[in-house]
Amino acid sequence: MEFAKNMYELHKKVAPNEVIVGWFATGHDITEHSVLIHEYYSREAQNPVHVTVDTMLQDGRMSIKAYVSTPLGVPGKTMGVMFTPLTVRYVYYDTERIG
């Protein structure tokens, strides 16, 4: 996580108006690592978006999914998070559709 923090600090020097809105990972599932990484980005952004990109092309196509975290648990006990799926809408130019 120190690497990500250092890279963001460097990026802010050249693009001070840009902010972190979330993070992405390759794969089609949320893993135990997703929770830890999302926790870090929750300190950098108010409600970060987690995007998964399935590069294995299951079903012959690249799947892109997006999630936000929702806290859950019992008051006074250990809290956890649940990843709630978002609707993903693809926006592209006609020339980009070929790829």
C-alpha cells in the first residue's frame, strides 16, 4: 500500500485536480484481498468503486463489473463489508467498438 500512496502523491504534483474514485483488479471474483485493498482506498476516497475486469474471457467476452462496499455487522461487534454490485454501462465511439 505504501507504493500506491507514493504514486498518488507523485501524481498529485502533476495533476492536482484529479482524485481517486476507486480501484480495479483483474479476475471475475472478489477475493479476500479485495476487502483489504478496498479498506485502504476507503481512506483515500469517500465511497470508492471497485472494478473487476475478467481477462480470462469466460463465455468468450471480457466481463467488467463494478461494486461499492456496504458496511454490515452488529453494533459493538466486529464490522465487515459486503460488496454491492453497480450497473455498468459501456460508452464508446463507433471506432472503438471493433476492439
